[in-house]
Amino acid sequence: MKTRLIAPLALGLALTFGVAGCSMVSPQATTIAYSPSDGVNVADSGPLIVRNALVIADEDGEQGNFLAAIINDTDDAATLHIGVGADHQTVRVPARTTVSLGVDGVDPLLFEGLDSKPGTDVEISFQSGDGEGVATAIPVLDGTLPQYAEFVP
């Protein structure tokens, strides 16, 4: 008689844990970091933070405008060194501010000799402060989307 009571309980527990167990080992999608735009976020390159980095290139991919938001959370002004192949440029970011290249009257950085057609990635190096610097694959887009049309070189 006791087995008739225990069997349904055991089956109910097994079914409950079997169905709910999938969520115990699955990663939660909301905890995975990602870049929610067309550009990418650059890993630590020193005290400056680079967000939503992308390049808008001409049809041949020979030259392109670099757009990004560069954030300085420190109490001192800092310089970001950006390099594409042999072409290197710098951006000075005042303390506790954000410089958005291509927005609010700030010109994007034009890189010559890009050699990356739209639809590909280009490796760009970033370094600021005493940071070691990082190289990151940055997406190359064209002016097909209306918000990027004005940035085609």
C-alpha cells in the first residue's frame, strides 16, 4: 500500500526535475555581453573606452571613415592612438567626457589605404595611457543605410 503512495510521488518529483532541469544548465541570454549595434565594443585598450566602433568605406574599400564613441571616465585628459596598417591617428579626450566621432560636429577619422571592402572586417589597433593596446576586427559598412550615407568618403 505504501508503494502505491510513494510511486506517484517519485514519478512527480522525477518529472518536475526533468522538465525544470534544462534551465539549470542553460546559460541565461541576458547575462551574455554583446554589441547591440552595427559597430563593436573594443576590449580594454587603456583608460579610454571605445564603443560602437565601425568604418564606413567607399565601394572599393580603399578609404573609410572611422566612427566610434570614446569615453574617458578618468580625472585626466587622455589620448587614444588608432592604427590601421601604416596609417596612425590620435584622438584627445578631455577628462570625464565622451567624444563621438561623426556626431555633434566632430568629424570621423579618415583612413587611407584601408584595403577592406564593405561587408568585411578590418583589424584596427587601439592604445591609450599606459595600456598595452589591443587589435580588434572592426566591421566595414557602406552607405546603403541612410544613417551612414553621409559618412561615405
